[in-house]
Amino acid sequence: MPPTPRDADRPQELRFSRMERLLGGHPISTVSVDGTSARFVTDPALVRRILVTDARHYGKSELLQKARILSKSGLLAPDDARHRHYRRLAHPHLRTAAVTAHTPLMEDVARATAASWRPGQPVDIQAAMCRAAGRIALNALLGPTSGQTSALLTERLAALSWEMITKPLYGNAARARRPAHRLRQASTDFRTLLARCITDRLDPPGPTTHYLSALLADAGPAAGGALSGEQVCDEAVMMLTAATVTTASVMSWALYTLARHPLAEEKVLKDLAQPADTDTDTGIGTGARPGHGHGPPGYTLRFLMEVLRLHPPVWITSRRTLTPVTLGEHSLPAGTDVVFSSYLLHRHPAHYRDPHRFDPDRWLTTRPRPQDATYLPFGTGARGCVGETFAWQELHVLLGVLAQEWRLTLQPGTRPRAAAHTTLHPHRLLMIPQPR
């Protein structure tokens, strides 16, 4: 039941299994995260103020970062000027033209993934998606590498990504030694090999067009200077793992959802069989995003939008006030941790009819705006995901190839639950492939 006015400000321990109760309460309530008091915001208008309107008054918070391996330079620098500099540096490598250039790579990786499966043999979907997404991210960031090195990098990145995906963000489980040790070891294994690859690219024989090359050649923003070799490696690890864990989680939910909704699967296959319209939102085309065209999105895009609504990979976020702020009816001092959840915002009954129902056709009439906090699968504002266009195209390509090659079914008697860790992912997703 919703909190009464008397206990509205009394901290309640943050638990994923109980979070939806917060939707029936106040727009801002007090929660406890590992003993630290924070304000939990469920009003999309107030979240938009945090991320867009008053973003300069909010900075990074470490409250929910215990499980993450983070670079504090480059794109994740707490200083806004440095963040903007490296965002501008990354943008040419992630805009629509670059996405178009990377599409053949995405298709090759998707076909190789499909070819590795065998009829009737169970597939660990999340492990497979970590390898596929990791291979795409490595080639997009680093450019071509030798076959042996590429395979080893892919396996180590997949192992690191899996440890990242399954590491809890808060609570006793986040502080457990064994998972933390596995995560550190996986990070060390990947970083060691990646550092060698970066060293090999310090003096390329000819011009290169990859983000890593831009980082290595960068003179840095006016204040703060260029990144050191160690920081470039940290930045590369951050970019690669972030791209891999989010795509792997979303694709796992997408393939699971196809198996659970045969009618949606039939419509996706029919839509994929038609030529993509690259000029409007009727198909993903070459890097299109929802809300950036003139017509209603095609069914495959609506399907992916609905998967991301119900299962956003970055399901919870925290910020910290840099100055005293007024948020709604609350005056918050500097240093206050503020928490909001895209998982809850996407299921808010005031904004989505029958919010728990999987319904891709709701996007025929509901059109998310770029800065609308009712739909935040990639964040919004100045620190929204710089790779959003790349991600939409990657999801479409992977889904298109895998769904047209294989029909995936769940093992009898299984129904994976949602695991709210570093990303929101399906727990123990084994599926049986059969050729179309």
C-alpha cells in the first residue's frame, strides 16, 4: 500500500521486488541504499528536470556504481567540459553515416553467430549475445585485428561483460568477495590484451577512422590536457563493456519475447521480409531512431521499442546534487543522492495503458520525444547514450538475421525471471534453436 503522509519521508530499503509500490506513493520518496539515504523520483517531469532542464545542478553519484568498472576520464569524466569534448570526439564515429559503414560488419557477425548454432542443441543466449555484441564493438572501436587476436579479445570481452551484467549494484551481494574477485580478474585479463593492441596502434602506418585512433591523436580539451595511455585504455574498456552489456541484455530479452509471443514473431518475420524504408521511421534503415521520422515506426522497430520499454538495460540511475535545489515540493541540499528508474517510468500507469502488457502497437499512437522522460531506454540530456543510433541499428540487424535463420523455443518448464543487476537481464536463458 502507498505510504501515508506520516511515513512518506521515512527511508525504506530499496529492493527491486518492491519498487513498483513506489509508483502508488509520492512523486519523491525517501529510500535507503546500503544505509545511505536517497530521494527516489517517480515523476517523469521531475526526472526531466534532473537530466535536462536543471542538469547543471546534478553530477555523477557513486551510490549505484559499486559493481561497475568505470573510467573517470573521457566520456565519463565528472567535469562537464571534458565530457562534452570527448562526446564531440566520439560523435563522428557513431553518427548515421558511420553506422551505415558498420552495418556490413554487424551482418557478418550476426550470420556467424547464427551459423554456430546447431538444431536441437541448447544455446546460452546471453553468452552468445555477449560474444556477438562484443565482436561488433571491438571492430567498430579498434578496427580490424588479426584473427587470433580478435577471437581472444572477443572471448575476454564476453567474459568481462558477463561478470558485469550479473554483478549486483547494491546490497550485500554487491559487496561479496567472490563475484568481485571474478570481475576484477576478468577485467585484468581483458585489459592486459587490449593494452597491447592499443600500443600497436600508437604509430599507425596510414590514416585511420576509428574512435580509438581519435583518442590517441587527441590533444585534449583546453583545460585538463589529453588522456594518458592508461586513461585511453580505461576509456576503451568502458566503451566496449558498455556497448556489449546493454546490447546483450536487450537482445536476450528480444529473443525470449519472440518465443513467448508467437503472433509478434509472425509480424516481425513478415516485416523483415519487406524492403527497409531508410527515409522514414517505417523501418530501422540506416540508423534511424524512434521519433526521428515522419511516419509511424515499422513493426520490427515497434517490437524493439516495446522490449526496451519493459526491459531497459540501464534500469536504475543515480545523480547527486551539486548545489541546493528545489525538486517538486522538496528542497534538497547539495550532496543529496537522487535515484530514478527507467523500469518504473516505462511502466507508469499514468503514461502507458495496461503498462505490463507487451504491445508493440501502442507505438502507433505514442511517439516518444527525444527529451521525454517517460521513455528513457538510452537516457536523455547532455549525458544520454552517445551510441544510441548505433545501438538501434545493431539490435535490428542481430534480430533480423537470428530470427529469420532460427526459431528459438524455451526449454520445457522454464520461464526466466528478471535479474536486476548491473543491467536488467533474464536469469538463466537457455533456448533451443530449430531452423526456419
